Amino acid sequence: MANSALVEMGRYLNEMVNILEDGQRELAVGLETGSLSRTSCPGPLQGDGQNVANICHLVQDLMCEDTEDNDEQSHKLQNMGKNGHMALLGHCLTAYLSMLNKDGFRKLTTRILSDTTLWLCRLFRYENSSAFFHEDDREGLVRVCRLVLHTLYEDYSSEGYAAFNTAQPIVYQSTSSSPGLGQHICNQLGLPLSSLCTVPCNTVFGSQHQMDVALLEKLIKEDMDAGKQPLLLIANAGNSSVDRAYRLGRLKVLCEQYSMWLHVEGVSLATLALDHVSSSVKRAINCDSMTLTLGPWLGLPAVPAITLYRHEDPALSLAAGLTASQPVEKLRPLPLWLSLQFLGNEGIVHKIRHATDLSKQLMERLKTVPSIKTSVENDVSSPEVLFRFSQETSSGPCNDLVEGCCTEDKDIMDTFNRWLGERLAQLVPISGVDVVELEDDGTCVRFNPLMTAAVLGTQQSDVEVLVGKLLELVPVLTSTLCLREDFRREVQRHSPFLSHIEDFNWPGLGIVRYNPQWFGDVLEDKQIQEVEKMNCELMKKLHEQETNISFSSGPEYGTASDRIYVGMVTEELNISQLVNTVAALGREIEENGKLFENMAEVVQRGILEAELQLQKDSEKRILEEGLLRQLPVVSSVLNWFSPLEASVNGRTFNLTDGSLDSTEPTYSTKAQTSVLHLPDTPTTLSKRLQGRKLFLHSEDLGTVINSVRESVETATEECSAASMPTAASNTNPFTPTSPTLLEKQYPSPPSVDADKTPESHAGPVMQEGDSLTSKEGRMDQTAR
């Protein structure tokens, strides 16, 4: 008969999981429609309490709280499945079973611990061992080190650190071990950092990712001669730092020779559960202890890591903390115990085999991808794949240029590979690829399905999508790498108006800055702000162009407003046309700025001249009317008997040349002439050719050339039909006999001939009796 409390707990668990999953679906819909809006403002505790459904909804609201980028990936839960639900049930049972009586609790925990230890030892071929379950992956190694200290130093439990006065303990690790692992051990055990010895991996013969065994033996002898005690050696079997299985056989012999403890960890240990295991990994079963992380391997949420160890003295294991004493610690293996039973032996082996099959599939596909270099350590049995874009394997027309690059290309290649890994992670997030830094190889892209496939649900079709995206990105990387030098030379050719800024951390074509004519080595704060403003305006102009090239102010973590960052490009890019565009638009912005400054001065002078002319006309009008017409009462009588026809004598201000003209022709004809048609600028012409991409080679743009030519001819015919002045007839930017559109110097606005009627754009009309305010340029009617 089922326990009613267990049934009710299972019902609550199912209800909560359903609410959370429904909330995830609502979140996806809210992000697509942009209607998601939640807040997490703290509030008072309600007096009457809340039901389970309301509390679950509150948890969902907190999980789906808005982020700055409102990204769905930041809210999305991992793919748990039924085995994940079983692990969640184990956490719920832990709190329930802790309320049992002592005898029942002891029997239950003993059975759970014995079953889990037995299953893991047989599954990973590590017989006759004990198990320690821990939340932190590093805690098992810390407890094992404490066990070795109790074994080698008999007075350690009573004297503590004073027991090390006879011989200082030394822990050995490789340079490719997990970052901070050795420091964490020393901090937890109270050892000085001098007790940590890091062994290099660079060797003359063999793999550069494996510990130098000969150098390790030399260091051990030197430490023993100095009166130190070799304590423990940490070996790796393919951990997150991209180590591969060491020569574990030689390391084991070395440890037995100098009475050292050998501890092994890494993702390759998961392959011990398979039928066929490589000889290098199989030797791990002879080590003294190993750490297994079944949570990511099997896709189980919040299950503990396991450290299996062999030691004959249970009293020392208890002193080292390897034996649980608290009720919560004794129930720690419960979620894993439930999940292992739910999966079964075949289910566990299937998940691990699926991850290794994905690695094999990607390794075979990467052999056909050009310019991609895989790690020399990758073999058919490795569950981890490392690859990087390499100029050594580049082929094609850019190969000669790439091979002739300077020695600082290592920094550029690391930047490009970092961009490649980030782009692949964005385009195919289900693949779980990430970026790792290696001491010798530099930046690499890592595909580790054993740590991600069970959680993300990666399948073979996802690997094919990953390879497809990689095939799309590799030509972009190759073209950008080849054209970087051409871009630098072309920018230097436009010096001093353009400056090329070298930054090996920018994944793109390069960085350029437009310098005004007054630019110098030493600038004042106001001049620096003017340069930044000019380059910001230039970047806006470039964004208006019809092109696939991305222009930005730099990476998010370090933007600069006085320069323009050019992103990745393709091989069809016309470098000369691109740089000419930047230079031409920069000159246009600078000239427009000067035009506005000159126009302000012209308008100021014109206002003063207009006021003077209006004052003279007013005095002339007074003389013509006579003195009597200026008196208030007499003027009304005279105007009644003898009206005076006053002529309209206004002024028009021409903004083009800053001249004052009479408005008499305008009032006589009662019409204004049409506006002159100005020649096309690069921006307006690109708007006419929407959908056409700029900065491409002319031999690839036959249709675009015809479109531009037809557009210019049509505009010329329209201008001729309307009897309007036209722009220069040779405006085709792609003809070899004419300067390109990006190199044209735009003429100043045409001036109006003195014999012709004033244009409508010449400015506001001022009549006699009007006055101008010199600061604001407004016309005010004066009192007569």
C-alpha cells in the first residue's frame, strides 16, 4: 500500500513541474510578441498564506524576470526529461526521509549508499572501492588529500600543521589542469602555495598536452633531496582544460616508486562504461582514486559528484571526512540512486555512447572542411573535439598572402577563432560549443557532447547543422584575413586624412579613423570631441549605404567613438572603393561643417546689411511723403483727400552668395522660379538603387552597372525636359574613364546670375517697413 504522504508529494511535484513548463512556453510567446513584462519587487509576507499553485507561479515569475537583452536563452531551462524528474523527486524525498526514526533512517541510508557504490564501481570497472558524494567537484580531491596527510603524517590529527615541520608535503599537477585547482587544495588544507608544484606539459617527444614524465621524476627527486615529502599527483583524462589521458601506466609506476597517491579526473573516464575502451583510459582503473561527474554526463540536474577511492583504514577515512556523519550528507546519493535505477545499465551506456558517436561524427566531417585544424590528440575514442581556424591549412588565392604575414598573426588567429566559437554558439546553441584557451595551440573551439549533449538534447542532425554553419563562416574568415593587409595599405595611402589603428583583439577587417585637416599629434579637449563627433557622423553615413559590411564603434566591453570598426567581409569586397567611400564621406561631413560655419557669418553680415538698407529706404520714404504726412492727425486728413500710392520695396536674402536683392521682380510677376536640381550624392544614388550592394568588384556587378547608367540617363532626360540645369553627365561610378562615385568632389551650390530672377530658395522676403533681429534672424513688423 502506497504511503499517502509520498503520493501527495509526487502530486505536488508534478503540479509544480507542469506550472514551470507552462511558464516556459508562455515565456517563448512573450519574447516573440514583445509583451513580456514582469517585475520582482519584494513585498510583505502575507498573513493568510498562499497555496501551492500561487507559490509556483511566483517562482516562475522570478525565473522569467526581464533581462537587459530579453534573450530567450537566459530564461530557458535545461532539457530534463523523465530521468531529470526522477532526480528532482530524489531531492524532495531527502527532506521527507530525514524525518524517519534513527533505526529506519540508518537502514535506508546504508542500503542507498551500498547500492549506489556497488553500481558505480561495476559500471566504471573500479572494483573494491569506497565512494564519497559531494556537491563541489573539487571537494572529493580535497578530502583525498586530507586522507593521504593522515596516512603519511601520524601526528597530523593531533599536531596539525606542526606535523609538517619534518617534511613539507608537495602536491603535483600539470600546467593544463583546471584553473585554480591547486590553489583551492592549498587553501582548504591550510598549506602554503610552495606546497604546489606545477609540471609543464611541453615535451620534445610525444604529445604537448601531456605531463612531462621525465621532468616530473626530476622534480620529485629534487624535492626529496630538499627534505620534502611528495604527497599526491593529479592526473587528467580529458578534463575541461583539454587534457588527454596521460601515460597513466608510467605515472602509476612512478607514484608507487616514491609512495605517492595517484588521483585521476576528466571526461574520458566516462568511456570506462563502454565495451571498447582505449588502453590509455583503461589504465585509470589502477589509480588510487578518481572523480566522476555523472550530472552533466547523463543530464541529471543537481546530482552530486562521486569520488571513488581505495583505502583499507576506515578510521582514517572518517578522520578525513570521506564518511558522511550528518543526515543530510547520508541522503546525498538519493537522487543519483533513483536516477540510476530509472535509467538502468543500458540507458547509462547508451547516453555515453551517443556522446562519443557525436564526437566521431564531427571529427569525420571536420576532415573535409578547409582551413580547419583539429587537435593532434583527437582520436576515435575521445569524447571531446578541438578545432580551430588555421592559416597553415588555408588554400586558395589568399594562401600566399596569409603565409607571408608577420609573427603577430598568433594574436589575430586567436581573435578570429574566438569570434568563430562565439558565432557558432549563437547560430547553433544546441551544439554546446564553447571557446577554450590552450597554452600552446592558442584559442580553440571545443565540442564536448559528453558534458552538454544530455542536457541540451544534441542529435546527429545538429552536428550536420554545425558543420554547415562552419562551412559558411570559414570563407568569411579567410577573406577577412587576406584583405586585412590590403585594407591597411589602402588606408595609409589616404594619409593624413585617414588613419589605420592596429588592434589584434578586433575580429574584423580593421579599424579606421577620419582626421580633419587641422588634425595633429596634440589636440585639445574640444578638438578631440570634434573628431569623435565627426567619426560618429561618418559611421551613421556608412550605415545608410547599401552594403553587407558591419560598421560599429568597437566591442561592447571597450567602445571608442573616435574610430570606426569594420567587421568581417567576403572576397567580393572592393577595398579601394570602400576606403574611398570613407574618405569621401568624411570630407563631405567636414566641408558641410565648414559650410555651416561660413553660412552663419554670411547670415550675420546679411542681417546687418539688410537692416541698414531698410533704414535708408524708410528715410527715403519719409522725404518723399513730406513732413505733414508724418503728423498723426494731419496725415490722416491728407491721406483721405490725397491718397499716396506706396510702392512695395522689399529685399530677398540669397543664402548661396549672401547677397541682398530686390523683391520687385517677384511681386511684378507674382511667381517664383523653380529650384535648381543638385547633382546626386552617394547617399541619394544608393537610395535609388535599393537592394544593390556597394563595395563590390566591378567585374561582378554587370547588372548593377547597367542599372546605374540607366538611372543617370533617365535623370538627365527628365532634367532636359523640364529645362532645368543638370548635373554632370558622366556620373557612372563604375566607368574606367570617370572618377568613381566615391572619389567625386561635390561642387558648392550654384549661385544665381544677376540678370535672372531670384530663386525661391534664396531666403525670406523682406518688405519696406520690416526690420531684422541680428541674433535670431526673424522679421518684425515695425509700427508706422
